[in-house]
Amino acid sequence: MKSLFAAATFALILLASCTPKATSVAEAPKSATSTAEQIAQGKTIFETACNRCHKLYEPTQFTSVQWVGIMNTMAPKAKLSDEQHQWVYDYLVSVKK
């Protein structure tokens, strides 16, 4: 139980330390409009850009709604274009449990 609490605390600290100082309205990326090739590029971007700063999370670890908030916070830090943001989001939500 202590390890679960420690893991949850660590995750919250990680997310809190990565949040921008300015408050922005979280908007979902557009509906899945990416092609299979763009989704494959999204996977590559996810694996390279996100892995630079922290351990990668499993795409199935969060819901599509949770990924919206995470992506809206992290995409600017990873300097992703709007297109790349969309591709990564579409990749993450395309992975089924």
C-alpha cells in the first residue's frame, strides 16, 4: 500500500512540475483525422520526444480524456507542432487495451 501511495505521489509531483505557469483552457485535439502513416509518425515522435525527459507511459495507462490534458501540457515543452501534437494524440488513443 505504501508503494502505491509513493508511486501516486511521484506521478503527481512529476505532473505538477511539468505544468506551465500560465493557466490555459484544455481543449481536445480535433477528432482522429490522421492517416495510418501519420499515426506511425506519432508513435515515433512519442517514443523519441517524450523519452528525452522522462520514462514513457503506456498509451493504455490513461483514457483519451486524460491524454488531452497530458498532451496539452507536454506538447509545448516538447516543442511539437500542432500537426505533431495531433499525430501523437491519435497514436495514443488508437492503442487499444
